[in-house]
Amino acid sequence: MNGKPGAAGRRGASGKRCLFSRSRRLCALLPLCSRHLLPGACIASVYPMGNGTSRLYSALAKTLTSSAASQHPEYLVAADPEHLEPIDPKELLEECRAVLHTRPPRFQRDFVALPADCPSSHPPIRVMQWNILAQALGEGKDNFVQCPIEALKWEERKCLILEEILAYQPDILCLQEVDHYFDTFQPLLSRLGYQGTFFPKPWSPCLDVEHNNGPDGCALFFLQNRFKLVNSANIRLTAMTLKTNQVAIAQTLECRESSRQLCIAVTHLKARTGWERFRSAQGCDLLQNLQTITQGAKIPLIVCGDFNAEPTEEVYKHFASSSLNLNSAYKLLSADGQSEPPYTTWKIRTSGECRHTLDYIWYSRQALRVRSALDLLTEEQIGPNRLPSFNYPSDHLSLVCDFSFNEEP
């Protein structure tokens, strides 16, 4: 995972050895409930595939069913990475592209290099922020009226999500609306060298959807060859002293190259118009927690999240004026360095078209600098039917930044 390739188009993988053809590999990706019910057995169901698709499909198609997720919470545990074989990310990317061979290719997005005062002696830290769209919500609640239902099929959409992650190869990955952590993202990403943490919402709206895959929540992954975990905190956010349905994960990591510490946090604040004061209170609670975790801003901080708030909202202003001295990375792409992008989400629901800037990567402006940032999709690329689509798996765009530490005084 050392190279940082751009977003290339899809290529077929016919004739290549399939990553998941061995029974041991298939066993590692079986639903946990199946392995529990059949101890010692490695039995892989064969799922029908369209012509030309990769056998990766049969391994990735396994998901926890609604009954397993809701009636058997004991199955919701992470697979033991010691028993999972490593995956070559290039081969996995080829496998994903083979599954997606009937879909249009990914759009090209370029990194914009930002001015730097001096070069860094260590490789940059690539951070990816993305609300990936919970599968249960995409199919059952969000009412994307211009999106064909076929575009939301999990069997292919999960490969679109993986393709996006593999194309940019982040060192740190912050995700929201994850409802396939245990059966898809944790087993696969752990085999790519990531260590992951998942914190579900206490009352996830996914559980209201028939045939759901359990609750959605936030997930945080980091490459173990670049970082070691110092401490980790799962935070259930409060508002006006009341516990809420929104959560955050905050982890202090030590960079193996430089031995410097970095706190990384991921969150997803309350959605919808009319909840602005609620979001503001949640943001204040998160900032107070981060103040303690970073020892009063002594440890550099990066906060990723879907804040469900435009830059005009109070919660945004709280982060911009916090004593943690944070700046929003994507402002740096604007001409004056002071304006957020025009949108990070763009969708059409039954209530109408929604184009908003809701997603952010905040960073400690004194300790860190942004070396480059991934540009957004253009309106032409997004297309008239907006997101999600056959091209893109979520209604939110991924944000990706390369950071480096400023030299210590």
C-alpha cells in the first residue's frame, strides 16, 4: 500500500488467479453466524453471477442477515486477523473491477498540490473521509428517486466502495453509515493491513428497515505498518446533557516513521433541518472530549465527519473558533483559501433536489499542513440524476487529503 495511484478506469481480470478461490480464503469471509453454527466447517454458498464477473463476488456477497444481526448480537464481533491471509491491494482492485465490468468506469479525480513552506522528511499521511451510505438506508429509506434500484444492489455497490478506497489507498480511513463492518469492511481491510474500530449508533435507523444488516455507525481504520495505537475512545455524543443517537471514535496514534503522535476522530452528527441547535450541542460535546484527549491541543488533531451542517451553522463556527485551533482542509482548494466547496453531497429525493456542503476534514493548523487534496467531482461528472448512481456508490463524495507534520520548534 505504499504507492498512491490515481483513480484509473476499470480493467478486466479474466485469466488471473482469483483471490478468493481457495477454501481457506472463502472461509475467512463466511458470515460469522455460519461459522458459529457449523464449528470447524468451511462451507461457502455459491451465489449466481452474471457472465464475466469475478469469483470475488461469491466471497463478498456473504452478508449478515437481518435475523442474524438483530436476534444474535453475539455474532457481531470482528474476525481474527491472525487467521486471514493478506491480500495484494492491486489484485483486489482488479477483482472489484471485474465484478463491475458492466458499469461505467470511475471518474477521474485529481489531487491538487498545495503550497508548502518546506519539504517534509517523512512520507505524507493520507486521510480519507467518506459517508459511504448505509445499505439499508439507500435501499429502504432515503428515496433516491432518480437512482435506479439496480445501482443500489449491495453485491456491486460494495465493490464500488472498495474500488474508491483502493484507488486512493488512505493511511487513515474515516467512514460513516457503515452497516456492513463485520462481514465486509473489517475482514477485507484487515487483510490489507488495516486495524479497524466500529461504533454503531444506539438506535440506528437501519434497524427499521426490513432485511437490514444491523445498525450503522462510524468506523475508523489505520494502516498498522504506519501507525501504532496509543489509546482509543468511543464517544456517545450528548446534547443539553442528554445522550443522543450520534457517536464518535477518537484514537491517538503514534507514527512509526517519526514517533510523533496524532489524534484522529470520526463522527456523524444529527441530520435534518430544524436540528441546528442539537448539532451545535453535539459539536460542543465532541470538542470538549477532544480537548481532554489531545491534552489541551498538545497532540495534533484531525477530525473527519459528516456534520450534516452547512458552513453557516453554529456547529461549524464552533469548530472554526475552537481553542483547538482547527482549520478546514477543503477551504484550501478555494481561490481565497477561505471558502468551503460548493457541495459534498448532491441527491434528488421525493422532497426535491439537495445540494449541500456537509462533510469536512478539520486539522490542527499549527502542527499540521495540507500538502494536497483530492478535487471534487464536477456537476457534469455527477450527471443530471445526481448521486448515488451506477458510477458512484454514495450520495456523499469522498474527501482525501495528504498531511505532514510541521517541524517541531
